[in-house]
Amino acid sequence: MVEVLAAEVRDRFGHSVEDLRALVNSAPDRVRGASEVLRWFDQLTEAQQFLEEAEEALVDALVANGTDALTEDQMDLARTVDAAVTLRDGRALVVRYLLDPDAPGKRTGAARGEALGVRRSAALSTSVPPRPAAPAPASAGVRR
């Protein structure tokens, strides 16, 4: 996954991740949005490393136990792997969102809300509502 997103970074900015990092370090504002992409890409790389270490620990524990029933420690390792996958995938989604200039919420104008499927009703009036007519005073000459 990291390699695929690194290729997308290269396609989006025209530089490899390493070259883009050097460019951003020398002139942070030169490439718009690159600093944020690199920050999240680094977090993605950390999450991928954590996932690989958790998977290795789980495999080692499973091999050591053989075919016996899973222990609580093995289940904890499996939960750690599951959490690491969620973390890695979440960070990958952020990187992919940052790389997509047409992602929902990034466009301006009328298409912005429509891209999210948001329909807005007409604006509410902020003026004072009209008061109901005052009741007519009873005339002295009318009897019931």
C-alpha cells in the first residue's frame, strides 16, 4: 500500500517522495499541499511498520503454540494486528484524500455541496414575521 501511494505522490507532484521531501525542506511553500501530504505519508509509513511487526509477533506466537487452541496472548496479538490494519488504512485514506484535488469538500462554488450529496433548502427569512391583525373593538351599538 505504501508503494502504491508513493507512486501516487510522484504522479501528483512530479517528484518521488524523497525528492519532494528535500524540496519541501528547502522551500516549504514552494509546492502547495506537499508538506501535509508528506506528514501523513510519514505517519502511514510508521503505521505500516507497526503492522508488519505486529503480524510477525502473531505468526511467531502461532507457530510456537502449534495447533493447540488460541491463548489469550495470541488473541491480544490478533487484536493488535486488527487495530494496526485499521490505523494504517485510515492514514492511507487521508493521504489519498490529500492527493485528490477533486475530492469532495475541496471544490469551491455550487458544486461543493452537491459533490457531497447535500441539498439545501431555501434560506430562511430573518425579518420579523408579520403580526396578526388586532381584533376589532366591539362597537357600543351592537348587542347580542
